[in-house]
Amino acid sequence: MSLRQYLILIVIGTLLSFSTWFLILKMVNPKEVGLLGFVLFYLALAVTLVGIISLAGFGLRMALYRDEAIVLRHVTTAFRHACFFTVIALGSLLLQGGGLLTWWNALLMVMVVTIMEFFFISKHSVR
């Protein structure tokens, strides 16, 4: 798959997931919906956030580092960071929805994601 095809797929997927999330947000009453409604809401939000953050991260990396030889590394790094930020954002939303979000919970999530990022960095540098 070429870079152009990948970016087109990500943009289309992000637009579709954003449309789905927006429709769920406007059409579904949270007091009447069951577990399936909440799962679909958070799933659509997760896919939307991963798409937006990975596209923004890739664009920023391409603007800052003009080396075309490492485009694949930019794509994978941007996608990984997008997944990490999405986990933190959705984890915070879920904890806040349950009334359990505190500063130390948020700090713990950031620390876990940071440790995971260090793992990926060290795994990449060993090769």
C-alpha cells in the first residue's frame, strides 16, 4: 500500500467514524440507551481520535523532518502516539463518567503510556 492510499484510507475512515460519532451524539439519549450505545459511542470516538491525531502527527512530522527516506517510521510513530493519546483521553472520559477521575489516576495513565513508549523506543534502537 502506498503512502497516498494509506492517507486516503485514514481520512475516509476518520470522516466516517466522526459522522457516526456525531450521529450517536445527536440522536441517542444517554439515559435511555443501554451498554451497546455507550460502547458504540466510545468506539466511534476512539476511531475518530486515532485518525485525527495520527494524521496531525504525521503531517507535523513531515513538516519538521523533511527526510523522505523514513516516511514509514513517521507513519508508524504517529499511529502509535495517536493510539496512546486516545487511550489516555478515553480512559479519562470513562473514569470521569464513573466519578473516579483524580489527578493521580490521570498521572498513572500517563506514566503507563510513557513506559510503553520507552519500551517501543528501546525495542527500535536494539535493531
